[in-house]
Amino acid sequence: MKVPPAFRLAVAAAFVACCGVGAGCFFMKPGKDDLSKLDESKKAAESAEKKLSDLKQERLRLESDLNQKQAELKKSEEERDSVMQKTGK
């Protein structure tokens, strides 16, 4: 099967264009603005991770407090029921 010369030319041109774009992206170096934006992004991510960690710890503490209060409530209700039963009400 014979390939038309126009098709060969189109494929060669596409190949050269892709190589040129790829090489341009490969050899580009980030500028000062890009590096400062990256640094700001890293700091923001670290700050968000720390806040998340702090909030998780606070949630665990609050859940523990809630469980303790619920246990106290249950104990008080049982005590109340016991007293009411003894008094006949």
C-alpha cells in the first residue's frame, strides 16, 4: 500500500510540532513569581493541615466530654428513678 506524500508531510509536520511544544515545556524554568506563588501555596497548605489537625483534636475532646456528660446524665436519671420508686411516686 502506497502512502500519499501529502499524508507523510502532514504526519512529519505534526511530529515536529509536538516535539517543539514538548521541548519548550521541558526547558522552561519557573520564574520568581511562580516560585513565590508555589511558596505561598505550600504555606497555605501547611496552615490548613495544622488547623485540620487542631480541629480533629478538639472534636475528640468534645466527643469525650459529651460521652462523660451522657454517662453522668444516665447515672442521675437512674438515681432519680430509684428515689421516685422508693418514695412511691
